[in-house]
Amino acid sequence: MAVRILIVDDDADIRDVLKLTLSEENYEILEAKDGEEALKIINSKTLDLVLLDYKIPKIDGRQVCRLIKKDLLLSHLPVIMVTGKGDINDKVGGIDAGADDYVVKPFEPKELLARIRMVLRRTERDLEANPLTRLPGNVSILSQLQQRLDNRTQFAVCYIDLDKFKAYNDKYGFRHGDDVIKETARILIRAAQEYGGPEVFIGHIGGDDFVIITSLENADNLCNKIISDFDKEVPSFYTEPDRKQGFITSHDRQGKEENIPLLSISIGVVTNQARKIEHVAQIGEIGADLKSYAKNVGKSNYVKDKRKVEK
């Protein structure tokens, strides 16, 4: 998949020069002429890098960069700030706002391409992540689970996914489905920041499946917070008619019409409080069972493993 770069500049000639320069590397290019348009694209498209002019209309480059770096799902998106020649204050302001690098106009094309390659390499190296949410993926998840096992401390692993998500995707389409997944990630991150403790870890397994690793004592508060925040947010995912009736109409495999309840969230919490867990696969197996049990309840809830296994 081609690397996707957003060029943000109010000068059409500069955008054309940048597009011509970047065409040497076969990057996919998107354009915005002001900060407002840039943020709309950034929040709706999956990007690999933003090339951002410091002085742009509506919302200036510094503020755009701050908003990117403040957003929990966008903070890893690299930003290269483009500043005017000799504007040292712009350079400092861009770096203070969180820019990953900067280039000065007029720029040398080869230097710009080299800087872009460097920033992309650094980002790829630092972040093995899900492309939609930018949360760590399966390699990091397995590594974190193994680390907890090796440390022989008590832990809680929360396996999280959405109920009725396929029906939602079928009705509203993949773009809205992706928005739900990103908002769910934000909910998980906020809850983890508040209740997860200093050693909390959040990963995105894929699709609508997530995992949070936390301490035993924090698990209940964390799960309750996730469920409360998710249920508050759910109505906003639907049109007014669907919100009012409290379900969407779908068809099963035989073509029979059925009413599907609004989205809910299920969490299976694996702990080593009452049983000995010796390998990562065991955690996954227990988590799948608990999550399956939680899904049968029919509303947002969590199920915590307390079963003692005889040795």
C-alpha cells in the first residue's frame, strides 16, 4: 500500500511543487489549503505523514500540529512543519507544538525527500501498530503478556469486543464502522488513563477486538468505566430513527428480517488470582471463553475469571 501524505499549504503553487517533488517516490498525495480542511482530512483518512505549512488560514499550522499530537489516536502521526526562510520563531513554535521535523522554504527537493524517508522509517520502527487506531498490535500484545508471565506478578487481561458490530457495519457501511472502532479506542484509552494504573497496556488485536492489561486491583473500576462511557456514546453512532426505536433492521442468512439491538461492549477478564497461568496461549483461550460468556448476557457487561483450577 502506497504511503499517504497530506500536504497542507494555502499556496497552490507550493502544493504543486511539493506534489512534483513527492511524485519521485510514488507517494499518494492528499491536499488541504487551510487548517480546518486539514483537520477534516486527518480525522477521516488514514495517513502516514503530514507536511504542514506553519502559516495557513483559519487554524494555523502550530495549532493543527498541537491538535494532532493531543489526540490519543493521532499522536503517532508524524508531522513535518514547513517554515519560511529565517523564521526562527516558526521553527521553535513548530517543535514546541510537537512537530517531528521541519524544512525551510525554499527547500531542496532531495533534502525534503530524505527527511520524509527518515521520519517514516523512525515512525515505523517505533510503532508496530494497528493502522486504524495506531494502538500497538499483536506482536506488542504477545510481548506484554509474556513479560507479565515472566515477572510472576498478579495481572488482569481484559479482552474487549463489540456486540452486533457486523450488523452495524452492514447497515451503516465500513466508514461508519471504522469511526465506531476509533471512538471505542478513545474510550478505552481514557478509561485506562484514569483507572489502569502506571503499568497499564492497551492493544488492538484487530477489527473490533482490543486488549487491556492492568493490575488485579484496577480491573473492576476499569471495566465499569469502559462500559459506562461506551453505553453513553452508543446512541451517537446511529441515525435519529434507529436511536428512537432502539434497534436496526437486518436480515439473517435465510433472508428473514430481524431486529438487531444497538451496539454493546463485552469484556472477558483473565486473571492469575485463583489459577496458575503458564503460557500466553492459555490466557487467550480463557479470555475467549469468558468473552463468549459475557456476550450471552445481551447487554454491555464484563465477566471476570475467578475459577480455581485444581493442580
